[in-house]
Amino acid sequence: MPFKNLMEAVVQLNLLDLEESIAWTAAHILNRELFKNPEMKKLYAIDSNEHFDAVIVEQGPTQISLNAFAYRFNAPLIGISSLDVFNHMRYTFGSLILPSHISNWQVNTLPESNMSFWRRLVNFYEVWKQMYKWANVHIPIEDAIVKEYLGEDLPHIVDITRNMSIYLVNKHPVLSYDRPEQRNVIFFHGFHIAKVPPALPKDLKQFLDDSTKGFIYVSLGTNVKWEHLPNNTFEFFLEVFSALPYKVVWKYDPDLLPGKFENILASKWFPQQSILAHRNIKLFIYQGGMQSTEETVYYGVPIIGFPIFWDQMYNVQYMTKLGIGVHLHSNNISKESIETAVHEVINNKRYKDRIKYVSKLYNDVPYDSLQNTVRWIEFVIRQNGTLFLRNSLSDETWYQRYDWDIIGFLAILIFIASLLILWTHQIVYRSLCLALNKRGHEIVIVTPRPMKDPTLKNYTEIDVSIVNPTVEEYKNQQSQMSPSELYKYSFDLINIMSDAIFNVPKFKELYKEDSNEKFDAVMVEAIAGLSTCTMAYRFNAPLIGVMSLGIHNHQRYVFGSPILPSHSSNWEVNALLGENPSIWQRLRNFIEVWSLIYYWTSNFITTEQETAKKYLGHDIPQVIDVMKNMSVLLVNENPVNVYPRPEQTNAIFFSGLHIQKTLSRLPKVSHPNIKLFIYQGGLQSTEEAVYYAVPVLGLSVVSEQEIRIKRLVSSGAAIYLPLNKITKECFHTAIHQILNDKSYKEKMTYLSYLFKDQPYDTMENALWWIEFVMRHKEVNILRFSESDNPWYQRYDIDIIALLSVILFMLTCIIVLIIFKILNFILNRIAF
């Protein structure tokens, strides 16, 4: 290795080169040594007779070859990471890379908000070059190591990794920028933090107790040596520390200090958590390591971040964004900058106030993180793997995953051209509202289907059944229009209903300026008119969305999530696609979906904005901005019943709220003698069929029903018959096939087992999130900041388009040159 120490490598190499030159090289050596280890050889030998229920492997940038042990022992693979999700893991799983999003720390220059096109282009190049090298340089070596020791017939190591059941990631939403992740990513945090820190050694306790003016704790972790830091860094810190009126507890070899200092206590090791928990601590100066970040937030201690390498830059940048500390840059460190930072953080009480607030958020969780992680591991073991959580995008080529080829194709066409010149789901919301009411919350609900139950206390219903004829009109048109026509038609009807709702007298009394009404939260059916979302602004309360269906494309557009026009999860198209659609089918879907989003933004939103202004005043914010700041979106969706895809973190999923666990009467699909359920594919009916393990024959009316049935078909628990192609013979055949083939019942029974086997009660989880939002008033930490960017920047569409046009032009130039050369040669031959 050409470097004397790690610090020298950090100074001379940028992050991605450091990963390639140091981490990858070391990985090949270490992984080979692990496979060569005699004890490991005994373990994985063919005749070892070892059996494991699961194989858990750390998923850093280096350990991918070790995933092969899951295949060797025929056990589900579980990944775990003490850091955030790595880009190469997102690439493997088919998730979003986002080179220039502020959540991406694996880049040479950390992204910022509102980056220029050219800076984003550089990030795009650097990140995808790293992905290319990872796939074509690092992975072949790792795959060769595996095959050398476990046999040539082993599947490719990337394919083994792609089938990972769950990926456990050490990440708390309070401590990182939000972004969509695949459904098999399970977050945990704070495992290492002791609820009661161990007692301090007597001499250290005396030193801290005597620090009546407070003390500063300083640690750069275990990998960074102070004496290796460049630019007289150690001398600057020592000069500042020795002159401070505060005591300093410094994780440093005391033998290397140039003398003794009355206010400095140095040691090679300190019980960090016990120190951070001490009442006299004023400040923590650290390198930005993930575990130290969690500890300082847990104990509520402001920080000065002095990051050196890896994810530390990102962590410190985010801490400063939260307002709980100051960032000291290692490349321009000075005595003055250190002094200024220390006095700023200690003397400005806003840092302490902010860390107290962030600590409160960090510690306010719906379940014990360790227990939840254990439950997920045991869930994987019980199910012998959870492939139903696997993102099918991982099977597609990289340029098809987010329609890059479509974007490139359209960009070339545009370049050339420029040279030439719902309401039946009220039961879900009713269940939530009744559960909140039962927990002591006063509820005011605006509904077209009031229960009118006089026994309910603190439960007020505002009847807006005036909109029901409009809903019936929509139902009558369902089978008469194509999906895209139906969506546009539904948008127009929603505009009409929004105006009608605002005109209801009791509702007017509620929102009028002098009503003096106050609410802890405003919950809105997210498919309804956006103008009703402005009630959150009117009452200065956090906005919570609820969806009885899956998330719509226009909602993903607002939240900055990926659209994926041709993914199997997308039902908002005129024709659902199967696996491996052609580029022309995907082009058609791309145009359909984005045309619909354009119609939604330019027509529907404009009308909703006018409705909001008409009834709430002209100073009302843009309704799309109100929706963008939604705290959480509660979505009625179980992963068993849908095609997995990345979603924004503020999407909280629940399922089966309407299903009675204790039956007062038998529902339509729970009788012991039932053999088959013939239905239209509605969400609530699907949940009931799966819950009670009844095979189904689906006859859908609209595409959201069709995709739900097809998901069950893909699981072997259903048959789908298109209504426009149904005949007496095929209907008869389908019925008898399900009744006589017991595999349909077996598959549905297995799906029912999966549906019911959950790490927590989804109703309780949904209620916890609602009350969490009420407690903290707003939860912007879950907001995906990509939603603030123009649509063409969100997934580097503009960069892909530019590169496509450049590639096209280069190809044209090369073809022209070849043509000219051939023409010249032919003319010479002719003469």
C-alpha cells in the first residue's frame, strides 16, 4: 500500500478512489483469508452437515462474497449494515441511486440543495463510474473467490445478493435525509446505547463532578490518530483547549501530550456513553461517526463535528442542518476557527434547545428497535425467506429501471424536432376514526356516509352526502372509458365535489375565520380534492393523508418518489404490462403516465387552487405546497398483495383494519364451506379473501382491480378473466380448475399466513404515527427533499437526455465520417 497511514490516504484520495483503492483491495485479501481459515473450511465443507435457519452478513462495500454462505447452507440471506444503504446495494436491489440528492454521501463532493446542472453532471458521472467499476472490477474478483472455495456451479454472487430477504440498516429518520427505499429495507437504531449507562470510574467521576463551569468531551473515534492529522491540527486544538475556562476530557494518549495541563484529562479510552450522560457536559467534539452521532442525540449533547472521511462528512453536515452543532472543516482548520466554534455552540442556547427537541424525536418511537429487528429476523426464518418483498426492478437492465432508454429516445426525438422547427372505501377511514375516538381523541369527521350513532361521544359528523350523486356518476362511467380517460374524468368530478363540500353550511361554520376551532391534526383522504388539504393551513395543524388504495402517480410526483410508468406495480395505464415489455410498450406507458400527470398539474390543480382561494381567501398557499408538506401518508396496502417498489419514508402502510378479528357475524368469505370467491378485485374484498384463505376468480372493472388480481395470480392463488374476453366455456373451465386443483387453496393459505404474520399490529402502528405527528406538530424529517426540485432534475432526466443527444450526435458524426471515407476510397478505386 503506497500510504504510510490511513490519514495520508484520506488526504491524497477522494472518497470514491479511497473506497476503490483501499476498501476493495483490503476486502479481496480479507475475504480470501476468511475462506481459507481452517475453522471456516470445516463449517462450509460439503460433508459438514451444518444447518442454519438464516445467514446474516454485514453489507458494507466489501463483504459481498460472504453472501454465498446463504446459498451454501440453503438458508435465507439477511443483510445488516451499521451505516446507511450503500449505492451498490441500491443498484443490486433495483432501488434509486440519486447521485445528486442530499441523501447521497457516496460521492466526492457532498450534494447540496439547488445544485447547478454541471455539478450534478459531475456527480452523475462519478457515481455511475463507481457503479461500473464495482460491477466490472470488484464483483468479478469476489465472484471468483467464492467459486474457488465453494465450487464453480455456484450462482453469481450478485444473484445471491439480489435475493436477500431483508436488509437491516442502522438509520433513524431523524438523523438522515429522507428518500425512497425498497420494501425489504428494515431500519433499526441505537442497539448499542445503554438505557442506564455504566458507572464512571471514581477519578473520572470526580473530575467531571468538579467541572462546575462544564466540560467538553473530545473523541475522534478509533480509526483516526491525532498525530497523523495534517496542517498542525493537533497543535491548534491543544492551544485552544488549554486556554478554555472549561475542563476537557480528551480521548488521546496522555504520554503524547507535550506536558501537563490542569484542565485537560487525556486517556486512550473513556466510557463515552457515561460521559455524554453526565449533567455537566457542555459540548461533544467528534469526527461524525454514526454510533457517536446516535449517542450524542440520545443524550442531548450539542456537537462540533470535525469529519475526516467516509460517511462522517454527511453525518456532520446533517447535524448542522438540524441546528445542533457546527462543522469544522479539516482543510482550513485554525486556532481561531476552533475557538469561534466552541464559544458559539456553548454560549448560544439555541444549539442546546435544538438538540433537546431532536433527542425527543429520536426517543419517541412506535416500538423497541431491537425487538422489532429480532421479530423481522424470526419472520424471515419462519417463512424461509421473504421473496415477496423483493423489488422486481432488480431483474431489469440498468437503463430500463427508470426508463432511461425512453428518456434518451424522447430526448433525441425532441432534439431532431427542434432542428426541424373514491368513495366506497369509507370503511377504512371509519375504522381509524373510531379507534382514535376510543383512545380519547375528539373527532370531527367530514363524510358522505355518516354513521349517525348517538352513542358515540366526542364524535361529530358533518354530512356531505351531497356529493354522492357525483360518485354514482363516476361509477356508471367506470366500464365505459379507458383508464386514462377515466382518471381525467374523475379529476373533473373531484373539482365539482370540492366546491360542493366547501358549500355545505356545517362545514362553512367549521372553517370560517372566527370559528375558533382548533385541531391537533387534519386527516384528509389523499385521493380527494387537494383544496381540502388547505384545512391544515387554515387550522395551523399538521396534515396527515390516508389512502384506502395504493399511492397514485400524481402523489408520487408531488412527494418526489419514482413514477416507474412500466413497472408491474403501476396500474394507472391503459394496458397493464407483463414481464419484459418491449421498448414501444414502455414508450406508450411513459407518454400516457406523464401526460396524465401534466393534466393533473395544469388542469386539476389549477381548479383546486381557485376553489381554495374562493372559500379561504387569496392569501392561501399553493395547494400543491400544502400537500408536499404532508407529515405522513397512511396507505392501506399489505406487501403480500402488491408488487414491491421503492416508496417515500413518510408512507406508513397498514392493512386489514376493517377485518373483524372476533366475528359477531360471519362475513361473506369466512364460512368453513366456502370453496371459491368470484369478485371484481376490490381492495377490501382482496384483503378479506387473503385473510380467510379463499381462492378467487377475478373479473375486474378497472385497472387497479386488475393489477390486484394479477398479483394473486402471480402467487398461484387466483385466476383472472378479462371481462371483454369472457365466454361461458372459459368461465366454466376457470371455476372447475380452482375447485379441483388444491394448489390454489394451498397458495392462498400460505398468503393468508404471510398476511397475518406481521411484526406489529398495523392499527396500533397507524394510530401511533397519527399521535406522533400530533405530539411533534410536524414531521418534516420524513419529507423527501427531491420534491422541491423540478421534475426533470429529480432522477437526472436532463443529464440522461443531454448525454443521449451527445451520443446521438457523435454517432451521426462517426457514421458521416465513415461514409465520407468509404466514398473517398470508392472514388479512388473508380479512377
